[in-house]
Amino acid sequence: MNVYDLFNNDKAESDDTRQSVVIYFNYDHKNLEPLHELESKLRIELYNTATGELEGHQMALDLLDGFLYLYGTSAEALFKAIRPTLLATPFMKGAEVRLRFKALENNEVSEIEFILE
């Protein structure tokens, strides 16, 4: 085994166990500063709870709406860790949240969708 194989195997194992939280939100701000502030807070929460990672965001060109992408070994634990921060963020009110679960035994994927209130 070489170093390349070592890193390749780690990535494959983590992809098998990753679950996700995807958040669609209305934004309507003139710049990305409020979003970057939220992302910083989320990264701190995720680091402190060791529940996952914020992979990033995707925004419409007109900044009217966007998505946040988060990954971890438990979508439920991930959402529970970030929920208070999301609720304290005005532009997250009414956001659509999708928790995606993957069963390790049979690789089946299930999802739960709800509105953040």
C-alpha cells in the first residue's frame, strides 16, 4: 500500500457512511456577508460537537436564494447541532430542510423534508 491508496481508502469509507443535511433558503441580501457569518458560526458548532462538516453553499446569481450543504455520520445529530444557530438567523426562517439517511446494511437512502420554524 502506498500513500495514495491510504488516502483513497479513507475517502471511500467516509463516503459510505456520510449522511447529509441540505438547506434551501430565501436570502435576498445585497452581498454574501450575512451568509459568511452564518457559515462561520455553523463551522464552530460542528467543530465543537464533532458532528460533521459544512461543505459549502450554492447561491443564485441574483442572491435571492441558495443552498447549504452539510455532511456527517448522522444527519439527525448534525441537524440537532446546528438547529439553534439556524433558528437565530433571520434569513433561515421558513427554510426547507432535507435530512438524508443512508442505511449501511443495504445502502438504501431515505429522506425527511420539513420547513424550519
